[in-house]
Amino acid sequence: MIGNLKVLAVIGILTFGSISCSKDSTTEPKEDPKPVIKEVNLPSATRSSDVALIYHGGSGRIPYNPEQMKHYVFRDNAGKPEFLYDSFLFLEIYTTLNGQLFDFGVEGEGRKVPGKSEWTWLLNETFANNRGPDAIEYTIDSLVQKGYAPPTKRKVIFAIPNPIYGNKSWGMVDNKALDLSKVDDRVKAAQWYVDQVEERWKKKNYRYIELVGYYWLHETIDTYNQDNLLVDRVGNLVKEMNRDFIWVPYYGAQRAHEWKEQGFTRAYQQPNYFFDPKSPMTILTGAIDFALRYNMDLEFEYDGRIAQEVYASRFYDYIDKFQEKGVWDKKQVAYYDGGGGWYEMSASKKTETKKMAKTLGDIIVERQKRLK
């Protein structure tokens, strides 16, 4: 298991002792000298700047193995690494299990409401060996052994699935069947998930990444179903553990302007501009202005369609408007890439796609330098 491996930096070259022979006697080979071990203890990060949204676990997702995840951790510049995202938010919304589509966020037509067994499946995928968080640890380990340690530990945040209102067959906690039409039982389901994450995280014993918070998956506050009461209580239990409580509402979400009053420690506003070529520029600028007015951070959005000219143009619109309105200089940014988009960009051989990856990468690298 990656987290249980002791990270070593080995200095020196192992050599065999010489063997001398004579007519009457022989000399046993000398023992190989023990490698000199250097342990690297990274400090915790006091703040963050750039958060990669990692859609991990669902059917159809890339596995986020080390070969893929390394592109999120650093980029190569003339043989030396330049560190990129300092934080990683692991989440999942959809997956297909046994031919049925499950939605961890909301109830909807054609989508089943997941219960404890599906939540457990998601935990198993999240903490699968050599994937996701393991892959980040492995990547940093490989860099440390080459003498390139990041300045601080990388931050990790995990989403809490929405205990969807009304589900009476979610499962049992403490030998009691939960009724998710009751706020108390919805809180218990969320608490169970958080406890599971904490337990599994501890067993991994990571050295170079640190668990700093939880993300509320539902992108609006459904007051009709008393989500305001639910979120307030879940936020309290998260903050009592000295963890951050994060939210990324869509543009126009209920209570987005009251994110602090709702108990979140940080909120990132989604512009939702990239996805529809008919969306006017005022969608993007309006979302930025809204975030600035209510002291929110921003989400940068794109997906695998950036190879198409209309979407490439929108990609650059985000870059330009974030620059124009000071987002790059004074705000944290969460990056939505559609689930593997940054990996695809970074590994692409296409000239224009490589240019886009370099343009955004340059911005992130410079923002990371300001964290030091």
C-alpha cells in the first residue's frame, strides 16, 4: 500500500567488495555498504491557491493512476519539475452499477438514489491502491527521491454524498435503519461517511498529502427539504474536527450569497459559461462579479471539447476575464476539467492543445510561486 511505504532518498551507489584469492586461502566478499537514508518531512500548507477537481471512481472515468495523476502534480521544464495544483478535491456524481445509473447528488428521472452499499462502493474506489490519493503520494515520492520536494504537503478534500431526502432504504447505522426524510438521520448518514473517510485515511499513513476538509456535493441548498438545517449541522461536525467545509454552488443556486451564514468555510462560484456556446459573456462576468461581491472564490471550467474552436474560445475567455477582474491575483481557483481533461491536455501532441495547457499551466505555476 503506497501510504505505508517509507519514503526514502537513497544517496550513493551500492558496490561489491573486491575478492582476492591465493593458493592457500580466500577472502569473503565485503558486505555491501548500507545506503545513506534521508527522510524528508514536508510542512503543512498554511494556505492554498489552486484546487483540482478529481472526478474519481465512477464508471467511465480514467483510473487516475500515477502516470495520469503526475500531470496534475507537476510539469516538466527542461528536466526540472514545476509544481502545479496544491490541492485536490475528490468527488463523484454518477456511476453505473449492475446496469443501473446512480446519482450521489440529487434524485432524478432515470437515476437511482444510492444507499449505504453504493456509498461503501464509492469509498472503496476512492481509496483503491495505486489510484487517486495513492497516485499523488507516489508521484511526490518519486520526485523526492530525485531531490525535488514540493514546498509543502499537498491538500486533499473529499466530497460527502448528499443523503438524498426521502430515502427510507438507505441502510443502517448503529443497528438502526435510517429514514432520510428526517434531518437527524440524514446527519447520521453524513457522519458515517466522514468517519469512514477518516478511518481509511489514517490507515494509509500518507507522508506528502494531508486531509484538510470535506466538500458538500449538492450544488444548491434545497430549503424545501430542509437542506439548510442539514448542511448547518454537517458543517458543525466537520469544523469540530478542524476540517474545512467547502461548497461549489452553480450560478443562481439557492443561498449561494449566504454561504458563510450556511456554515461553509469557503465557497467557489461556478460561472457555468463554458458549456453552452449560446451563453452570453454576461454569464461569465456576472458570476465573477457575484463572487467578488460576496467574497467567494471562482471555478475555472472546461472539458474535453476544447479541441473545438468554439469551446477553445471560451477557455480563453475565462483566462482573460479572470485576469481583467483580478481573480488570478487575489482569489483561490478550483478547476473543473470534465473528469480527466487536464491529463488529456497535458499529454496531447496537438499543437493548439499543448498551447492551451502551457497557457493555463504558466498561470498556475506563477500563482504557486506566490504561495512560498
